[in-house]
Amino acid sequence: MTERIDGHTILIGLMAYPIRHSMSPTMHNNAFTKLGLNYAYLAFEVTNDTLPQAIEAIRTLDMRGSNISMPNKQKVIPLLDQLDPAAEMVGAVNTIVNDAGKLTGYCTDGTGFMQSLKDENLDITGEKMVLVGAGGAGTAIAIQAALDGVKEIALFNRQDEFWNNAQRNVEVINEKTNCQATLHALEDQADLKAEIQDSAIYCDATSAGMNPLTDLTLVTNPNWFKSDMIVFDTVYAPRTTKLMTVAQKAGVKYVLNGLGMMLEQGAEAFKLWTGEPMPVDYIRDLLFDEH
Ligand code: NAD
């Protein structure tokens, strides 16, 4: 990479805390090198306290933009000049684009989810989805799926601190899209089973399955799934979660983890900054050595 950094190199950031563990710098810098693009992507430890100065620095240093992650995804909104409509509906930003000092906020997690399905030749428009989770990932997925033409979303969540979010997501979708969203308590297992059996896709966007909850799956009975449906777990580490094992046992045809979504949310941001498609297959092979 040092060979291609010169006086013209354009900087893109990642502003979050903690952030040193992130794969994003490796992903983007390898993609820049592969395509011969003169950009560099660096991670910066930025908290809510230092966020205003960090965002101003995007303008001052004429950076092309930045990724934004926790704890800054909501706090960044008032610091920007405008929001993409989906980011506005999600209420969170993970990508900023700087056009001559004008900062626009986007949320590419939801588009990344939808694109990762398209990569597998799966089309959920006009279909019904059961979605569990109303945190950052669940909200982005729900809003984008609704905007992209999913017909119905049965949104489940525990009655925890995210319940109000779930309520809000259902209201926003019903008010602003043609999708019909309904709110369900995860505690009602009979309801969950019935809704899954009426749906084309079951998507888990909760912390279940991810470290430290690697032994947890919110569906334990393989009989709840239909073999011709999609089961999508947003978790990508581990690559095969407990939920995915249950789905495989049920003979479900399309069982996906969150790796494709992670790559595609990066690819969406990459395209917004550079105008070029990220070489996703090359990056997947390079970083994860798998398809
Ligand atoms: P978050 O903290 O914002 O939301 C957590 C969600 O999980 C909430 O809906 C909460 O109610 C639910 N939850 C937590 N513990 C639970 C439990 N024991 N049982 C049932 N529900 C529970 O987190 P987030 O950032 O939205 O991340 C959620 C998941 O999405 C994680 O597994 C993460 O790995 C995944 N994710 C994937 C990508 C990707 O690109 N593939 C991106 C972001 C997040």
C-alpha cells in the first residue's frame, strides 16, 4: 500500500470506539489497491465527546468521507448537512460522503443485507419476512426491506430495552412504505412458530449466536422451518451459528450467515465514495478464504 500513497491520496475514515479490531480498513485498503484507486482508509478512535471535531475534520482535511460505528451512529446525525431517506428512516448513519464540504449520511447495513440476498439469487420482494431484533442491525434491515418491496414484516423482539425501537420501526414502516409491519413479543412462542410458517424468510438480527451467546438460538425446533424458506443469521463469527445448525437439520435450502451482509455494506459505502463497485469476491477470498 505504501507504494501507492502520495501527495494526491484521498483519505477515508472510520470513526468509532472501540475500533482497533475492525476488518474494514483491511477490506477497503485491499480493494483500493486491487482497483488501483488512490485512497487510504484509516480507523480513528472517536467517542461521542470528540465526534464534533472529528466530523469537522472531514471538511477541513477534505476527506472523501468516513464510516461511523458505535457509539456514534445516532449522535452524528445533527452534525451532517443532509441524510439519505433510508438513513433518515433508520435514524442512524454508518457512512458519510463529503461532496465539497457538504456531508451526507447514509446507512448501508440494510442495503448490504438486501444485496447479500441478491448475490445468492434470492429475491424477497413481494414476500413475507419474520425479523427478530430491533437494534442497529434489525432496524436497518427492517427499513430497507420495507423500502425495497418486502410485502409484510412480522417484527419480533424481547420485551427489553429495544421494545420501544421495535414499536417505532413498525410505525415508521406502516406510515412511510407500502409494506405492512406487525409487532410481536418474542416471548409468545406459538405466535413465532405460526408467523415463521407463513413466511418466505426468517432473519435473526439479535445478539443470539454471537459471542458470548454462541450457544443460544431463538428457534430450537427444526420443525418450525420449511425446507423452501430462507434462514438468515446476521452473525458472521462464528460462521455457522446454532440457529443455522437447526435450519440445516430442518433441510432448509438457503441458510446464510451475516458475512455477505458485512461485505456488501462495505461495498455500498465503497461505491458511494469512489463510484466503483468493490471487488467483493476478491475481498471475500482474501479475507475469509471462502464463498
Ligand atoms: P444491538 O445491541 O443494537 O441490538 C441487539 C438486539 O438483540 C435487540 O433487538 C435485542 O432485543 C436483541 N437481543 C439481545 N440479547 C437477546 C437475547 N438473549 N434473546 C433475544 N434477543 C436478544 O445490536 P446490533 O448491532 O443490532 O447487532 C445485532 C446482531 O446483528 C449481532 O449478532 C451482530 O453480530 C449482527 N450484525 C451483523 C452485521 C453484518 O454486517 N452482518 C452488522 C451489524 C450487526
